[in-house]
Amino acid sequence: MIELHAALDYNSASALLLPEIIVNTPRILLVEDDENVAFVTRETLAGNGAYLVERAASLAAARQLLRTQRFDLILMDYNLPDGTGLQLVQELGADVPVVMVTGRGDERVATETLMAGAVDYVVKAGDYLARELPEKIDRALQQWQLKRAVARAESRYRSIFDEASDGILVCDTNGVVLEANQHACRWLQLERPALVGRRMQDLEQPGNPLLRTEVAGRLERTGEAVYEAVFTRADGTCFPVEVSVQRVVHPEQSLLQYFVRDTTQRKQAEEQQLARQREVSALSQLTAAINRSLELPEVLEAALDELLGALQVDCGAIYIEADQALHLSAAHGFSAEFRGSAARYPQAAGAVTTAEALPPQLREWLAAEHVQAALAAPLAAPSGLVGVLLLGDRRRKTFSADESNFVRVTSDRIAGAIENARLLQRLQASVEATRTAQAQLMQAARLSAIGQMAAGVAHQISNPLTTVIADSQLLLRAVDPDHPAHASALAIQHAGWRAQRVVQRLLNYSRPGEEVMRPTRVAGTVGDALDLVRSYLQRSGVQLDLQLDAELTPVMAIESQLEEIWINLLMNARDALVDTQAPRVTVAARGTPDGRAVEVEISDNGPGISIADQAAIFEPFYTTKADRGGTGLGLSVCQTIAQRHGGYITVQSTEGAGAVFITHLPFAPA
């Protein structure tokens, strides 16, 4: 191909942008080796000033001129000294219009030249210079200008077509792609040849068949339709689009022109707007939900419900801090296995500072739940960390920055609600403690009144008992030991002394004593308590088994208070044995294996205590004997007394196999 002068490159970008190339006098390159023919031709064409003619006598000369000058047309002889005009036509291609001049009888050669790219030919015959040649030159120039105009129009159309911001697909009426612009190819990740021939419905994800039918109906009625779809790229990823399709009626073929707009950013903006609206609504509803109640379980459930709905995630949990540990208190969307394994957060409360670093153990538990995205946010109140909020989702990969910020905001609200609920719990506990204290005071007052009456009764009994004992002693002196009355008098004396001891124990128990702890032998306090309740046990048919070590190291205690523990436990054992065959109570006192304390074990073979009752049995006002006048204060008072003495009481029981109450009291210091 000859490298033409730049001004001749009519298909260059600069030339195609011009609306028209205006040439005042067309310049013609005459390639003719015959001097005479060349002279006559130049004179004829240039004679009236219509053309500027430059001559080249050979192909080489023509090539040199074409490299340095611009010509609007080439008038070429076929036979030249260094070749044929056909060679130059083939070298020029379609860059410059060529009119071939041949000798008579060379029509065949001229036809070959036309097929090679020449625009026309003239046979050297007759008066061709005066009439035929100028006409053909004018027609060739006009056709060439028209061709350039069409090329410019096509180029402008292609430029507009390719540079359009929308993707454009031209299809036949069956939806088969015939042409596509660059945006469509880039969006779909396909080259134009690979895209041409595909069907539109293959590019779109399967959607609502009713929508496809509706679009086809609108096209049929109005010739255009607009709808939304999802296109699939070559790599399998998808993106949302808005499609505007028009029917283009063409004389040869009706076409469908699709204008496709990528709506990813718009959809993302809409989704973000919807997310903000959901978050604002969720924040409002969350605030209302957690303010509806100050009960901690209700607050946690409401908070999780609102959060999972707002963020559209499928699982979440809230851990609450207690004793420097975090315990699972509410969970939605997790399996029973997770609730069991993750019942305690695998990180100390003091170590939870940010939402980014999940403990490895927690990651393993979440992976077992097929959770792909997880977020843990500290629940921090003014008083410190109160818990951890855990959110997870099995569909997405991550939480966005906006979602993380929303969780942080809501975490503050939840932490405040938890703190308020805890304050309420402490207030309720304080009120309950006050109520318990008041009830205990009332009970103490009643017991004090009963004690005073018992003391009065004991005093009234004590005087006659003194007479009975004195008279029995006189009878023993007056009656001969061998006389039958002597044995009766001795029995009266023993019974009187026994009654006297019971009366004295009753007086001692009911009389306010000094609240001073002193070294006390536990076996002695157990014996004193038995003096008061033994008759009750015997009347109920209870067999009493004593295993008391009298040599045990003393404990620091108030004797009357220890007696109160043993009396309460023994009377409870008797009540538990009402419907038991061969009822039996065992009282044992022994040292602990470490030699630091004494354990007093009071057991029975009654029906036992359920697990639920064992968990609450030492709470004030909790009773299983409400139908028999139980107040629910006995065991609570016993536990309080034991704790005041530095000890505690535990219960061991299996339903149907009796109960064992063990009082643990530390030995007095040496």
C-alpha cells in the first residue's frame, strides 16, 4: 500500500469529523507515458480551468507524487513503462478514486481494473477527451464525495453507537443479537463476534414469565416497552439493568433495538436508602421495644428481634456479664448444639474491646453453624461492660461499614436497657430483702411472744414439779427399799427430774441470751435440741439414730442459734416422714477430712426433694408445706445463721430416696 500524503487520507479521524471537504479546483494525477496523449489530455481538462492536472509518466513517478501531494482523482493509463495501472490500483486500495483509461478492445482489462477498485474506465476512442472523459471524471468525483459523506455518517453513527453511555443491542424480531456497541460488550464481558448471534433471553436471568408476556404485548401494541431485568456476565456474575426496547421498521427487515442501562449504582443507592430507612425504623422500634419492659429477658428478646429484622440476618445472640464471665442469655437462629457449646463466651469480659477480633473458639462454633459473616459488638454501659452482642448470617460474606456503625449505635441502646434492667433487679432484690427482713421480724415477734408464753407456762409447771420431786424424795426415805411403793416413788422422782430438765431447756431457749460467740461443742447443742423435739419424733413413730462425736473440737458459736438450726431441720425431717413406712432420722456429727470444720448431717428416708425445689429451697418464703402452715422462712433463717457463723448448709436428695442436710461450721481457732 502506498503511503499517501496526509491530506489525502479522507478516512482519518480528522477528515471524518469534517462535515464536508470543499475543494475549489479538483487536483487530478494523470499517469500517462505517452507525451502527446498526456499533453492533449491535460490541455483538455485544464483548458477551461475546471481541473488542476499533474502528470506522472510511470508508476514510480506516480508513487512519489502520491507520497508528497494530495490528489482528488487519478486518471491512469493501463500500460506503463514499469508496469500496469492495475498494480497501482491494487496498491491504492480504496483511498483515492481511480478512472482507468484503456485502448480500444481492452474492455476486459478495464473490467478487471474495476473489480480491483477503480471507480470507472474510459476507452480511448473517438472524441472521448471532449465529452466522455470529463463526464466520467465529474461523476467519479461526485460518487467519491458521496461515498466519503456516507463513510463519515457511518463513522459518526458508529462513534455515537459505541460511545453511548447505555449498552445498545440490535436484534431481529426473534431477539437474536445482530449488533452490539462497546458498552454492551464490556458489561457482558464478551467480544462483539461472540455476542452476535446470541438470544436476548439467554443474556437475561430467568424472570417472571408474566413480565415477559407483558413486555411482548406492549411491543405488539405500541412498538416499545420498558422493563427491569438481570443480565449475566461471561464470568457468571450478574448485574441489574433497565431495558428500553423499540421496534424499528425497516424496508428490508424489522428490527428490535434494545437500550440497556446498568442500574447497579442506582440499585445500590436505593438499597442503601432502604437500609437507612430500615435502620431508622429499627432504631425507633428497638428503643420502644426495650423501653416497654424493664424485665431483662424481655429486653434481650425484643432487642434481638428488632436487630435481626433491621439487618436482615438470620442469627444472633446476647451474652450478659456475671462474675467476670459472659453467659449466653438470649439466642435466635442457632441450633441447640451451639447453645450448649457456646453457653459461655470464650473470652473474659475484660478482654472484649472491639468487634473485629472474634475468639478462635467462637469462630469454630460459628463455622459449625455455617455462618459466613459474623460481628461481635461490646455492650458497654457507663458502669462498664455489661455484655456482648453477636450477629451472624449464613448468606453474606461480610457486614458493611454502615451496618457495623448501626450495630455500634444500637449496642449503646441495648447496653443502657440492660443496665436499667439490672438496676431494677437490684431494686427488686432490695425490696424483697426488706420484705424478708420485715417478715422475719414479724416471725421473730411471734416467736418471742410464744417464747414468753412458753416461759410463763414453764414457770407455772416448774413449781409443781419441784413439789413432785420433793415429795418423791420424802417417799423414798419413808418407804422401805423392798416395798413395792419404793420403785414407784423412784420412777416419780426420775420423771420429775426429766420434766424439770425439759422445762429448763424451754426456758433457756426462749430467754434472750447474750449474742456472743464462744467455743461451743456441737454435740451438746444437738442434745439440747433433741430434748425439746424428741417427744414429737417419738409420737410420730420416727426412729432416731444418733452418731455424735462428743470429742469434736469446739466451734465458735451462739448456742441458742445452733439449737435453732437443729430444731428446724429435725422438725422438717419429721414433717417429710408423715406418709413414710418405718420412718427414720439420722443425726451425725463428725469432723471434715481436712480437719478444719465440723459437719452435722441430718438425714431422713422420706420422699426426697425435687431438683427444682432444691434450687430454691433456701430462698425466703419458698415452701413446699403451704397446705400445712409452712411459712418458707425456716430454712432461710437456718442458712443465714450458718453463714453468720462462717459456714453454710447444703442439701443432697434424690426423689424417692430421702434427703440429707449438711451443716458445715468451721472449728474455733486454737
